[in-house]
Amino acid sequence: MKYFVLFIFIIALSSKYLGQLCPIIPHPTTYVTTGGSMVLENLISVNKANLPTFGEDFIKLFFANEIGLNVAFINEGGQVKFKQLSNAYPDSYSIDVKENIVISYSSPASCFYALQSLKQLIQTESNSIEIPFCFISDEPKFVWRGMHLDVSRHFFSVSEVKQYLDWMARYKFNSFHWHLTDDQGWRIEIKAYPKLTEIGSIREKTLVGHASSKPEIYQGPAEKGFYTQEEIKEVVEYANKLFITVVPEIEMPGHARAALAAYPEFSCTGVQMPVAQTWGVFDEIFCSKDETIQFLQSILSEVVPLFPGKYIHIGGDEAPKTNWKKCQNCQAQMKKNGLKSEEELQSYFIQKMDKYLTSKGKTLIGWDEILEGGLSDNAAVMSWRGTEGGIEAAKQHHYVVMSPGSHCYFDHYQSDRKTEPLAIGGYTSLEKVYSFNPIPEGLPSSLDPFILGGQANLWTEYIADWKQVEYMIFPRMIALSEALWTAGERDYTHFLERLEKYELPYLKSKNVNYSKAIYYLKSEVVSESNGIEIDFEAIDSSSIITVDYDKSADVTQRKNGKFRIFKTKRPNMLRFVAKSKTAQGIDTLKLDILQHRTLGQPWIIETPLSSSYPGKGGLTLSDGTLGARPWNGKEWLGFNVKEVKMSIELNEKQKLDGIYLSFLSAESSWIHLPEKVLIEYSNNGESWKTKEFRVTKELNHYVLNKKAKFIRLTVVNKDSIEDGKPGSGHLPWLFMDEIWMD
Ligand code: ACM
Ligand code: ZN
């Protein structure tokens, strides 16, 4: 038996890596092909024994709509047979295609997953429907495989939401996080409080462009829409048939402007303000007084019966305490309950919701801010500000869903091309999503069971229509499905091959507006003695057709198609124009490389790199590429510490006019300019002189006018983000890119 398992394993691996591509995504645990295939006629016979609980009608419709086959149910024999497994791994299934198709399942959900796999297995070529002879055994790695959709910032119809659920089902996601309320729109009917939708679901005007752009221009038409409770039930039932649980989110105490536009009496000031028309974090949050707590509990009393799943999400993120500090009611609430800080008051507020939901048989889940001031007894945590909140919650033995911005925010850019549609910022490439592991580094393995899984979030401030929803989730959601489902080693190149061969053609056939970023030409820079080497890369290397550059520059082209670019004393900008020809057409990459005196010589960074934005370490600051705007993770080095220290040694003592330092300001992503920079320089590495500069803009030239061989930099971060800005009170991120001298 042991040898048989080993044999299967070797074949499974060889089919994975020796060219036999598995058409099922997410990749199953085992996929073995034996060569040849079964050809199916228009009518397929299915044995009636051991049918899953969802029954004959479902199976009939599934084969007809999804595969194009009519089904005849029979009592003896049959091309398709079902078997029930007992004592099997939860939600595991197998498919054995030999003389017939045998589907063995451990639960109704697993039978549904088997049918999804069968659908991807079936190839329809030249009018015949074929299924390869194969054996598959499979089970999910994580129990929470989530996709989130923000319908507050932009409203999406019931049929669009159902489309989202269909896509989720294809890739074996099982948790739909429905972000129903926020500052810019309340989208769920609450019968006891009709103004929530009469007033709260209508945003008269919306900011044009990015939240950071000035001047602010607002335009109609009004963004409106909400789901009646009947519609909510319809969606929940639809999801249930796809084995997807719907997790509703009702935001509190922050992100409450739409609700407070309808019922200002539940704010701290009582002042009536419109539904928010711009994006960000607002001081107007729910007041913590008893009346508000009762108001929110009675809203929850209508929400709970609509959603049969275990979890109710109460938000909890980004709630500035500005108004709570000034509010007599909030201060009285603190005094009455012996609370020492507004953070403890938030914890008190969340505990009230936790107790209420627990009494209704539900479990509260909230963003990681609910840890602040003390995590309430039964709460689960969704970790979005990195993984630290999730790690802390797991240490306290609470369940966790990992959804860190670095890997799981699908509102971020997915390529560094200037042609990308406007997004909030950030860079979450397909490769980064694929590399996601919900089990964070540094978590003691005994706590792994507290990590339920992971989830991607699609915030829709900058996503006004459905075609763009498609663009932002595809193909990233497919990469995520594999990160959450597939156990064992995963290989990105292999994933790309399968994606290109099977899923992208599928999306194309369905007219889905997926991102073509994988076909974009990319460049890779490595450090070389005396400069850098640059390589232009395409998904298919034979597709690169030309690379043009200034032939008089200090560059040599190597036989392998790579380019060597040398250091120069005086800064000099070089432009490369590379072109490739793929099935998508001609792609052009324009790459600007700044030659300078430390090109290719990595800075020695003393401060530990962050796991989210490590760039290429010290080479990020000397690779000749300037940080892109909108920013992406590649050319930037990000730190979330108070001080960053680094140094470099020049070949010899050199006259330096000055030093250029470049920082990023992207405050909606919590990235701020540092406070100041200390530049130390020395001829011998022993006696040092120091100059201090305040940082007031992104690109800075600090005049030295000195000779030096050794340079040390200390970049001093601000203590915390100012009130009224996203992430206020937290240590900001500090992002740096190329450093050069003249
Ligand atoms: C969040 O992105 N504010 C949870
Ligand atoms: Zn108050």
C-alpha cells in the first residue's frame, strides 16, 4: 500500500511537472492521467444509486447547462456512478475515469466540488465531448475560502451578485463576504428603520478621480440602490445551492455616515450630514451611548434571520475616536463602566454586539481593530493590516481569517503600467496573490488550527461598473483559489501555464474582462560588478522582437539578449523601448534607467526588511529604476518602523555635490513622508560628520558639497499618523526608492 501511494504520488508529480497539464484549477491534491480519453455522446447515463442530497434535478440541470449533455437516470450500470465515502477527510472527493466515471464524495459540498472539477476536466474539441482517463483525489486546504464585495461604494444588482457567486463556485470558494453598509451607502432593507434605505442608500454626488487629487470635484448622477429583505433571501438561497455561505457586514462603530445621514441622533453630535460623497475615514461614527447600542442591536435582529451562516461581520475598522473624546455621552459611558480609554470603549461596544450575536446563536467577526482595547470573548478576527492582528488573535485562541492588504486587496493595481484604470493604490500582482499563505511566518505551528483560511477583498471606491469588477478579480481570484485550496508545493510558472491553457480561454469565451498583465513585457535587474544587468522577460521568451536604446550610452548588449549598464559619475537617464508580439498583439515596455555612481551597488540596510514590502533589499535603492506612481511593491522598499538605517561605501574618496533621496506619500495607504533624514559622511569610516534635513516633499536633493568615501543614512519616521487621516494614531509606513549622488 505504501508503495502504491508513493507510485501515485510520483505520477501525480510527474503529471504536474512533466507537461501533462491538469485542467482543474484550483489544482487537486492528486491528478493522474493514464492516456486516452472517454468520448461522450449527447446523452449520458447516470446511475441512480447514492445520489447526493441535492438530487436528480440539480444533476440534470448541471450536465445540461454546464456541459451540454442530457442525462438519463438508470438503475443498473451507467456512465456516471456516485459513491458515498465514510470517515473521509472533510469535503474530500475522488473522480475515477476508466470504463465509467465514478465520483466518490464525503459530503454534499464535496460532491458539488467534484462536479466543478468534472466540468473543467471535460474538453469539447471538434464537436466531441471528451474526458481524459484519470484519477483525481482532492480536498481543501483551508475551510474559509473567501471573496468579499463592497456594494456600498458602488451598488451591484442581484444578478451581478449571483454572477460573482457563480465565479466563486467554479473556483471552489465557499464564503461570500457581502459588505452591505459603509459611509457612502446603506444597502440592506431594515424594516424598523426605513430611513436607512430611503436616505442612506442615496449618494447624490461622488468625488471625481482619486481621493488625494485636488481640487475636489463632485458629480452626479446619484449612486443609489439597496436590496430588499426578499432579495437578500434570494441571494442567500442561491449561494446556498453553490455551497457558499454569505457573511453580511454591518459596519460599526465607524464607516457609519450613510446610517447617520438617516438617523443623526445616533451620532455624537446629532448634526445631520449627507451620505459621504468622498472616500476615506470620517470622524462621524456611531456614538457609544446605550440608545445607539440598542439601535444597532435591533438592526442586527433583522439581519440575523436572513443569514443562516455562523458569522456576522460587524466591521470595527477605522473608527477615529475624535468625537468620542469630545462627547459627553461617550465620556459618561466610559465612566459608568470603568473604562480607561476610548479603545476600551470600542472594546465595550463590540462586546455588547458579541453578547447579542452569541445570544442569537451567531459568532461575531470583525476587522483586526477589534483587538484594540481587548478582544471580546467569542469574536473571530479578519486580519487586514498585515498579519500581525491575526497572529495576536490566534495567540489568544480566537479564530482568524487572513486578508492582508499586501496579498489580498484586489482593489490594488495589478501591473505597473500607466494604462491601468485608476485604483486606490498599492500593488498586488498575480504572482504575489499566488504566493499567499494564510498561515503567517512566525506563528507557532500549534496555533495553525486557529487560522481558518483567507479572503480577497474588493473595495469599490474606484470600481463603478461590472466590467471593472471582472477586471480587478480576474485572474487574481483564480490564483487565490489555489492558495486557499491546494495543499503542498505550488509552482507559479506551472500555474501560469495552466491558467493560459485552460482558464483564460474559458474567461474569454464568456466575454469576461480579465487583466492581460501576464502578457506584459517585464524587466528584471540584477546587480553586476560596476553596474547592473537587465533582462527583458515575456511569458513566452521567443515573443520579444526588439529592444531599442541610445547606442552611444555606456551599455553593452550581451549574446543572451541581456544588457549591461555601467555606473557613471554624473547621473544620466537612459530609455529602453522593448517590444514583444504575443497573441494579445504588440506590447511595448518603456523602461527608464538612471545611471549614477552607485548603480548596481546594493545599500547595506541595517534595519530588518518588512515581509510585506522587502523590494529587492538594498538593490532596490540602486537598481536605476525610480519608484513608480501609482506605487507598486516592486521598486519600493517599505518599512513600518521608527528609524531606518543604511550605509554604502564608494570605491574611493569622491567629491559629492549632493544626494538625492526619494520617498513616497500615499496617505490613503498609510504611507507618509518621514520626518527627517540624518546624512553622515566620512573619508575613513572612523570620523564622521552629520547633516540633518527635514523631509517636506517626495523627491529631495540634499546639498553636501563635501568629499567622502563612506555614507550613512538614518531616516526618521513620524511617530504616528495625524488625526483625521486613514490609519490615524498608527505608525505610518515609510517607502523609499532610488538613492543617487551628483
Ligand atoms: C479595511 O480595509 N478598512 C478593512
Ligand atoms: Zn458619543
